[in-house]
Amino acid sequence: MHLHIHILPGHDSEQTLLAYWFSLTYSCIAEQMVQVHEYVTFIATRTCNHDNPHD
């Protein structure tokens, strides 16, 4: 996921803007992210080398 942020005059820092962005969007994307995470975990479990567990 690539998040491109343009810093505008008056913003304290990129971290502040990131916090604002997440506060606006996290509730909207959290469910999708969980679903993607579970899917990727499922695929990894199906395809990984069992001698080398995931980190």
C-alpha cells in the first residue's frame, strides 16, 4: 500500500497528517484490511515451507 501525502503549509508535520488520515479512514478500511490479512495468512499457510514457519 502506497500512501502519498502532500504536506500543506500550516501542518505541523507529516506524522500529524498521517494521524489525521488514519483517523478518517481506519474505520472504513479496517474490515477490508482484516479480510485481506486473513486471506494472505490462509494462502501463506497453504504454500509455506512447513520447515520454516512464518515470522
